[in-house]
Amino acid sequence: MLRHWTWWLVVAIYILLLLAGQTAATLLQRFYYNQGGNSKWMQTLTFSAGFPILYIPLLLTPSTSSSTEAKQPLIKISLIYIAIGLITTADSLMYSYGLLFLTVSTYSLVSTTQLAFNAVFSYFINSERFTLLTLNSIILLIFSAAILGVHSDQDPSSSSNISGGKYVLGFLLTLAASATYSFILSLMELTFQKVIKRQTVKAVLEMQIYTALVSTVGAMVGLFASKEWKGLRQEMDGFGKGKVGYVMTLVWASVAWQVTNVGLVGLIFKVSSLFSNVISTLGTPIVPVFAVFLFHDKMDGLKIISLLLGLWGFTSYFYQHYIDYMDEKKEELQESGRPMENEISTVMK
């Protein structure tokens, strides 16, 4: 009983980290562009550069001296971390270009395809089982984000003078980034299942720290190789909130992305890559709610419908996991020969 509620508590904490971090990071990203920021590689760098902050909880997490941890294949894990980190760098860059060549609403709409991609990868790579509730959740969440995207395209402030060729390129890059992002999530889940095999918070932090380290190095190389770093001084000087505001925006955006990724990786570790993506997609209609207070955006009927559809989809998927748990509990009780009705009523309480 205690183990059951502990599991749900940990999952709830990871959900909170993911939603809070993603919302804050997205709002700070918008603030960066609104105030005059335009560096693609700098934006890519913020996705991973805040990883040193994770050393604090890592050092505070007690180490285990289990034989399982001692037998970890260091070379294999290192290669996996390097591969995921480099793929993440390329993925973040594609997202940055997509946001440059598309309106924010179109970009968000295309990005929701990552949930469909993740469903396919989860089925073939992670052997994810699909039910009517799972499919219902995916469809509702995609529609939730789609409504938000189509509605936003009607806003005159979202108009763009991007040429047709760049628009097509931005669309293709965002679509490719969505597929790559989903592939990364499935790879992380497979790594936890087949290689790491540790049920600890430390394993989650290490996964995020080392993949982010590689991704940061890749983004730094790109920043200097592209010579984009030469324009950062001018960008800082022209930033709407001044130099301090420029630095603080990037710093807190980097921290927020790390909070997001810890929640994301934690949900992959505790549940599945598809579940983590479901929660991530739920955050899409939540951002406009905060934008109403921070940027004085309008909250109209379609945005409220989008939010309600997102919450409905999340509830549907979460309820499916509760049903799965109850089925597993029934099987355990049948195998042990204990009275099933009394045990299940105890869990329900």
C-alpha cells in the first residue's frame, strides 16, 4: 500500500516539474524573442546549458553500493549518452529554425505531431500497449493543441513575411524535429529498460546531466563555427530589458529547461516515453493561461476549449494507467491466494 502511494507521489512530482518547467521555459523563450533576441544557436544552447544546476540534487542524492550499480557497462552508457546528446543538439537546432521560419502558432501546431510519432516509436521500440483510452487521449491532446494553433493563426500579430521557400523549409524542419524528439524519448526509455536498470533518482539525474553536457558542447561548437557569437554583443545591447535582463532571461530559461527535462526523463523512467509526451503535450494549452497574466493575451472561448480538451485527454490516459495497476494488483492477489475484495478495497481507500 505504501509502495503504491509512493509511486504515485513520485510520478506527480515529475508531472509538476515537467509542466512548470515547460511553461516557464516557453514563456521565457517568447520573452526573449519579444525583446529583440534572434540567435538560433543561443536559443539552442539554452535547451541544455543549465545542466550544472542538476549537480546539486545529484550530490545530495545518497549513493547505493548495490552490485547492480557496480556492473554498469560504462563504455556502452557513455556512447549512448553521447549519441542522445548529439541527436538532441540537432533536434534543438531544427526547432530553432522552425520557429524562425514559421509563425509561433503554426510551429506549435506542427510540433504536436510529436505525440503521434511517439505513439509509433513506442509501439515498435518500447512495446507500448494501446487501448481505446490511450488512443482517445492521444487524439484529444492533438486536437487540443491543433485548436490553439489554428486559432492563433487568425491573430494579425502572428502574420509573417517569410518567403514560400523558407516556410516550406521551416515546416519540414519542425516536422523532422518532432519525429526526432519522439525518437529520443523512446531511446531513453529503452536505455533505462535494457542498459541502466536502476530504480533510482540518481539514474534520472545522470541521464539528464550527461546527455545535456554533450548537447551543450555540440551547441557551443555550432555557435562558434557559425560565427553567430560575434553578434551576441549587439544583440545584448539592443535587448529591450537591457543587458541584465538579457542575461537573466537566458539563465532562467536554461534552468527552466533543465527542470522540464528532469520531469520528462523521470516520467520516462517511472512510466513510459509516451506518457511523458502526453504530459508535455498537455502543457501546450496551459501556456496561454499564464500568457494572459504575463503578456496580457486574450483568453477566449477557443482557448478554454483547448485547455479542457487537454485536461480530458490527460485524465483519460491517467485513468488507463490506474486500470492497468488494478489489473496487476488483481493478478498478484490471485497468485498469492489472498482475498481479493478486501485487498482491492484497501488500495481504493
